[in-house]
Amino acid sequence: MSKIDLGITLYCFTAEYYRGEYSLEDCLRATGELGVKQFEIVGSQMLPAYPFVTDKFRSEFNEMCEKYGVTCVSYGANMDRGMRADRNLTEDEMLKSTINDIKTANRLGAKVMRAQYLLSPKVMARVAPYAEEFGVKVGIEIHNPETPSSPVMQEYFETYERGGSKYIGFVPDFGAFATRPNIKVARALENEENKEAIEYAVHARRNNIPRNKARETLIQMGVNQEVMQCFEEMNGFLTFYNEPDLESLKRIMPYVVHFHGKFHYMHEDLYEESIPYEEILPAIQKSDFEGCIVSEFEGNEPGKTYEMVRRHLAMERKILGIGIK
């Protein structure tokens, strides 16, 4: 059976952090107050010397973690393949950057690192010995529009199977299992003028009508910017599927090192608009997964984050049948 811990990615507090309402210490304090002990930090967002960690920051960071009784479980790395103006980074350069990220994760005490699939399966195979050396499991994020059964994710899986290392794997984002449009669509439907167009956009997505053809139809309908934005998002990073890809998740589970508990809004009755948590969490619970699911709020609505995350943790505990640790 699984051994699941719940945590928070500090990315949840993006709106408050960006506006200067929360400092890093405020984020860590809120994490402890919400009843979890583990968190993820995104380096490019909160490390002053990114992609490095100074001795001064490390000391202050450790003091704050001890003060609020929290632990850095995961480091969110970013692969900026286009950091040069003249060309993309080579695979050797991306490997070098990833090794530095692994060292940064290690200095923060993280045992897991989220990577992105700009790192090819071939490069991930080369990452394995460095991940093992520093004791940091590196997982490629599975983020919609990709799912565990996407061809590129199956290439990673086959690479992992051949290599046999337990230090490279996956970080599935729950958004990859969405089966309904998110809260933005529900809000757009509050405008009666949007109803016909939104319903068509959802129909087109569910029935795999080519994106360009559906876009042309919407333009002919004379839709407004709000509807068109919803349409583009539901065909991109906020897409959804008729069924969650849970069978493929079960197949790759031996290589899952961490989960991102994505959500966009939590209603008072502990219901998430687009992601079937009531199906995903039991599937994980029945597996041999040992690790953390970090709540990841992407509503970016200042002033609502704390309550949204509180509700999300309450929903997870209810479904999993666990209490506050």
C-alpha cells in the first residue's frame, strides 16, 4: 500500500508573493499553519541568487524551516533552453544546468526535483548517476496537454525501464487528468451571451474537432475575447479529456517520485471544478507510491490562496481518510 504525505508548493502563494504581501517567511509560516510539514519551492521564483544557493540564504532558510516546523521536500527547477539569443542550448549544456539544479536541491535539503521535458529521455538517462550521487530523485513533470500515455512520456518510461535507476522518474500534475473545463469557463457562462459559444467550444474539445476548424466556427459566431481565451486554454495547458488516464498512471507508478495536486478553485463543499480527485487519489492510495502530493493552487487570486489551499487539503484528507499530521 501507499505511504502518502500531503504538502504545499510555495507556488500557491504567487499572487501574494509577487505583490509583496507575502515574504518567503510568510509562505513558510502559512505552510505550517495549514497543518502540513512538507513544501516545494520553485527556484526561479524565490531564490535570490537563482540558480544558486548562497551560504547566507541557506542558513536563513534552514532557520525559518526549523522555526515553523516545515521541510523542503521538492525543488522546482526550470530548463531555459532559450537563454542564449543565438541558439538553443545543446544537450550537454542542458545536462550541465540540470546537474547544477540537483546540487541546489541538495543544498536546500530536497530529496526530489521537478524537471521539465525539454530534457530529452536521452539526457535524463545521463542525469541518473548525478541524481544518485546527491540523493535527489529527478522527475519529469507530466503537465497537460501531455498525459502518462502521451508518446513522449512513454519514451521516458521506456528509458527508465532500460536504465533501472530509481532516481529518475515522473512528477505527474493532476491537471493532466482533468475531465471538465475549469472555473474560468463556469464564470464565462455567467454571461448569457457566451452560453452558445462556450457550449460549442466544450463540444469541439470533447469530440476532437480540429482546433483550427473550431476556432473558425467561433470567429463566425462573433465571440468575445473572454470566450476565445477560454477556447484557447481548453486546447492548451488547461485542456481536459473524456476520461482520466489512470491506467497509464498505474503503469508508470513505479517511477513516480512526486505529485503536483493542481487545482484552480475549491468550492465551500470541497469540490474542484475540473479534476476528478475522487478517482485519482484512490488510484494512488492503492499503489505502492511513497512520497508527497503538494497542493498547487493556480487561481492566482490575491487574498484567496490561504482558504483555497485549506479547502484543498481538507478535500484530500477526506478522500484519503487521513487526519492532520
